[in-house]
Amino acid sequence: MSEEDKIEKCDFIHVHEDRVKEVLGNMPEEEKLYDLAEFFKVFADSTRIKILYVLGQSEMCVCDIGNILGVSQSAVSHQLRILKQMQLVKYRREGKTVFYSLSDSHIKTILNQGFEHICE
């Protein structure tokens, strides 16, 4: 049995025009869908996911994050740069120390819902 045969599909081709028209009318702009895909790509790296989980627990500096994850400060900084570019984390400076945190509660919600989904 080929992979194509394993996928359930209609026995005959018939377009439900009313449904198609309604869905097309509600589709976001192509650019927004591209941005959404880019947003979710950030979650495709386990180090970044770990960093987001750490920051979901507490504001942390690069040294502490590296210590918790067992990775170098350089590796943490690289991943934080990506997370910052995607506006998933924010930072504040206190003297010579920079503390990172999640940019807002939506990020923690996304992580929690994703985790809940894979645990079902």
C-alpha cells in the first residue's frame, strides 16, 4: 500500500463552493501567514524551548540560563538574540547584569498549550 493510499480522501471530486468561498473570505493575508510560519519556526529548536521554559519560571541572566541548561553563555546569547528578534523575550539592565524574561503571557500560554497537546 503506497503512502497516498493511506490518506483518506473523497471518492469523487466535488467542490463545496459555499464553504470554499467562506474560508477564502476569512483567510489572512499571505504576508501574515508567512510571519506566523516564521514565528512557529522559532519553537523548532529545543534549546530555545528550554530557554523559554526557564524564563517562564523566572527572570534570568545569561549566566544563570547557561548554568541551568548546561550550555555556554555564547550559545545562550545566540539563542536569546533570535528570541529577542521575534519579540518572544525582553530584557532589562541592572548595573552590569542583563536580565531576560518572556515578553508577555502569550508566550507561556503557547508553550503550555503545546505541552498539553503532546501529553494527551
